[in-house]
Amino acid sequence: MTQRTDVVVVGGGQSGLAAGYHLRRLGVDFTVLDADTAPGGAWQHTWDSLRLFSPAAYSSLPGRIMPAQPGETYPDGGHVVDYLADYEKRYNLPVQHGVQVQAVRSDGARLRVETDAGDWSAGAVVSATGTWARPFVPAVPGRDIFTGRQLHTVAYRRPQDFADQRVIVVGGGNSGAQIAADLALAGVDLTWATQRPPRYLADDIDGRVLFDVATARRRALDEGRTDTRGVASLGDIVAVPPVRAARDAGVLAALPMFTRLTATGATWADGSHAEADTIIWCTGFRPALAHLAPLGLRGPRGHIQTEGTQAAGESRLHLLGYGDWTGPASATLIGVGRPARDAARQIAQLLST
Ligand code: FAD
């Protein structure tokens, strides 16, 4: 049997909840379908020591300020999970957990949402599936002959799992720096390989500043002024306390990227070699958009072209939270509120015509 609703929101992480908050305020009938069996989106799967790069109040969704975490300026992932679980309950958002959306396809005037728990018919769909489900690992020569363990950021939990191992962490972004710092501070035998020398943001720059800079960039682009390059001009790595501690203790030195893996380790262009038991790929993510394939909207780099949050060529579909291409700072806790509001308004308008 097919269930009917005005809007299906695919994904119940922060982006899906922010969309739900605004749809509810506009009186739109909607359902959120979320593959995870518990609230919290990707935050419930991150490593133990992960810290937000902004204080709690600057990591809030619309309507409810994130309370401070006692004793912590920068909250941990567990605190975000608690906040999102409370948010879902507080606003009585209709989230069905443990439902995997397999396909969204056009069905006359409506969209058909196919899941592992039956089908839905909706007038509009918000896709808010994040990136955590699509880890990216680059095609490095020798990757298939390395006999040790290889894992991606998504599978890393704590340094104790790597005690007595030789570990190579690959990647010079925030995940790479935080995981390398976590291992280094725990005394694990670490090699950190980055494509270019790590670029730390100044110690007094955190997510608050990044959000302001991203907003200013969007404004400049909207007004046809010169591209400021936004946060990319400031650096790549937010110096959260553990990263700063490891860097200042001199245990966070990076090597250039190796040229290939061997059966037992990695080799660099100058001929040097490091033996390794484990490679941790902190090499990013891609948007999880496989369920939208039947709509045939994906362009170069796997993105779907959008006008704001609305998919170009499919006015019944909005995308939220994947990155700046779906709204300024849309892939952050504080930044998703505004694009979520815009998406909900456009959807309400579409449904009323
Ligand atoms: P997610 O949290 O990934 O939620 C997506 C939801 O969709 C999940 O619950 C998943 O189960 C569900 N889903 C996926 N596919 C399907 C499907 N086919 N059917 C049904 N459900 C599906 N942002 C900040 O503001 N501050 C930070 O400090 C910060 N730190 C970050 C650190 C890391 C390591 C990473 C990776 C990101 C960080 N971000 C940070 C960015 C961003 O806030 C997070 O990535 C956040 O999880 C994005 O929320 P989301 O709701 O868009 O996606």
C-alpha cells in the first residue's frame, strides 16, 4: 500500500530536522524517513574525541539554542546527538527511523518515494541524506596490494584500538588533523601524510568566524562583487584544543603525500619508506544521492545543480545540507536553518498552487 503525504523529507539528521521544523511552522503535512535506527544523524557514528569547531550556542538549529556541555567550550558528538534527539521530541517531528529510501521517481504530478518499508507518494521531497554514508578514498597506486588494514574516517573510534600499531593517517583537513592528533597524543606510532602542508587557521578562529566569512562570501557573490574565496582563504584546519595541544607538543608533523602503497607500507617520491599496520583514509566524503538517480538530475562531480536549495529541472525536489552548493554554510548546524526555511517556504508555495 502506498502512503500519501504532502512532503517526504529523506534523512533525519540536523538538516532533515531543520526542514521539519520549518514545514511544521508553515502547517505543511510531512514525514521524515531516516535510515538510522536512532536520532542524531552522522553524529552518532563519529569518533569519541571529536569536538565541534564552534561553541554550543553557535551550533544551534532554528528555534532552540544548543545548551552548553558542562565543562566543555566545544561540545562532543554525544552532546550533539542528545541535542538532536531532544529537538526531534520537543517539536514532535514525525521521524520514522530505520527506513531506508531506495529511490525517488517522478509519478505524474507527484513523486514516488520507494523504501524498504513500503512506498510513499508526495507532492515534494526534501533530500537531506548528508555525506557520511558515502566515504571517499582516492585511487592511490598500490592500494589493493597493501596487506594491512585500511579504514576510512567513518570507521575510526578511538586511539586505543591502534595501540602498538604503526598507523598512517592520510588527509590534511579537519578529520585528518583531529584523528592524527588523537593518535599522536595517545602515543601511537603515527605518520601523517597530507597533499600539501597543513594550513591551520589562527588559534582564535573557530566556527563562529567561519560562518560569518561564509555568509559574507555568499552575499558578495549574490551581489556580483569579487569572490572573497570565503573560508578557503583562511586555512583548512580549525585548531580545536586537541589539535592545538598535539601541534604545540610537536607530535603533529606532516609528511607530503606518499606516491604509492606497498604490501607493508608506503613509499615517497624521494625513495623513503614507512612500514605500516594500518592506513586511515581521512579523505572526505561525497553526497549520498543514489536514491535520486531515477530522476536523472546528476551533473558533473555527482552534484545536482540547484537554484538555492531547489533542484534545477525538478521544482518538487529540494536538497539540504550537502555543502555550499545547497545554500551558504548549509552543511553546518548553525548554517542549515536558513536554507531549510527557504526550502519550506518554496515548498509550501508550490503545494498551494
Ligand atoms: P547527516 O548527519 O549525515 O544525516 C543524514 C541522515 O540521513 C542520517 O541519519 C542517515 O541515516 C540518513 N540517510 C542517509 N541516506 C538515507 C536514505 N537513503 N534513506 C533514508 N535515510 C537516509 N558541522 C558543524 O556545524 N560543526 C562542526 O563542528 C562540524 N564538524 C564536523 C566533523 C566531521 C568529521 C564531519 C564529517 C562533519 C562536520 N560538520 C560540522 C558538518 C555537518 O554538521 C555534519 O556533517 C552533519 O552531520 C550534517 O548533517 P546532515 O543532517 O546534513 O547529514
